[in-house]
Amino acid sequence: MKKNVGLIGKGKWGSLIKSKLSKLAHLKFIIGKNKNFVNLIKKSDLDWVFIATPNSTHYQIVKKCLELKINVFCEKPLSLSLDEAKRLFRIAKKNKVKLYVSDIYSFQKRKIKKITLNNKIKRTKNVYGKDNEFLYRFMYHDISILYNYIYDKKLKNFTFIQNKKKKVSYLTIRFKDNTNFLFEYHLKKRLKKHYINNINFISKDDVLKKMLNSVLYKKMDIRLNNRKALYILKFLSFLKNRI
């Protein structure tokens, strides 16, 4: 039986999620971030709410949905604050509902294995706004990719070099077991957007649909997803305070 779901977010990513959800579930409503969704949720008999709004809006929207005792799928990051994210997971646990943070790369294990062979991650993308937005545009995904390799490692130190003129940033992270990872980010440069280490992450295999279907109908390891989301935010908070 198809689940009843609602979607909050009508931007580019929201439109992509809508195109998949409309085939997987009964899509009861689609609204923008500024619309009053509380009454819609109350009268729609929902199983899940999917949130694809700007990062800065996630906390308040997710919080309200969890307080209404609805399962929530949220686009990454769950919040821009580690403390807020912890608070949301506590609310979910208290109200006995699921909270899943988008983790699309976990459905591309073969490609992840390839790009981690040389301990280097290179990306290129047009980024608007502040240059340090790469922390959430790039680093969130990249720490997710590396999670199984680094979650139990102790950080030793890191170096950050930024060429503002060329819009290139280099970040080297060193762990106490002498493992190093180099991240090379090219901003505002017109090259292939969805390549990591020259590997194309636009796949014929519809990984977005696979993730959404798994969240709705298959048994997901929610605890692992939650631990991973918190680990990434903790890592990003550490870097953000030092870069």
C-alpha cells in the first residue's frame, strides 16, 4: 500500500523529489517554505513529510513536524547547528517518530570505493554567495562519503589553503593513525559539476528514487543515519570555527 506523504519545498531539489515521490507514494500536498503547513499535516493523515527547503529553514520546519508526530525526511544538512540537530533527534525519539537525513551517496557504494583509493577528493562547482559555503555544498557530502573510513579515527590536525583569486580551496585532514585526506575544491569555475575525481556521479541507476523508496518502504538503519548526520555536523562545526 502506498504511503501518504507531504512535500515542503518547491525549489530545484524539491521539484526533483516531487518527480520521484509522485510515482512512489500518494503526494497529498506540495507547498513552499513560507506556507502554513500545520493544518495541512493535521488533516492529511500523513506517514511522512519530506523537507527540501533552504538550509537555514530546516530546524524550525523539522521541529514543528516532529512535534506533530510525523516521520520526517530532511534534505542535508539537518540544521546549521550541531546543538539544534541533537535537539531534533531528541524530539524524534521522545515522540517515537523517524527522522532521516538525506544520504544519497550511501546508495553509490561502488563509486565511493573508487574515489577513496588515493585519499583525495576533487570537486568543481559554481558556488554563489560566500566562498566558505563549500562547507555545506561540498564537505557535507564528502564527509558522508568518507564516514566508514574515518568515523572511528582521531583527528590530529589539518591545514587549509585558499587562493581567493582563483577560487580554489585546499583542505588536508590528518588523523593520528597517519591517514591523510586531501580535499580540493574549485569554485565558480565552469567544469563538470557532478564529477568527483573525474568519476561521474550522475548515474543511469536512479539513486534518488532508490533512496526515497528505501526510506518509505524498506527497513532503514535510522540509528546509523542519525549517527552519521551528527558526526558530519560535528566535523563541519569544528572546521567552521577554525577556517
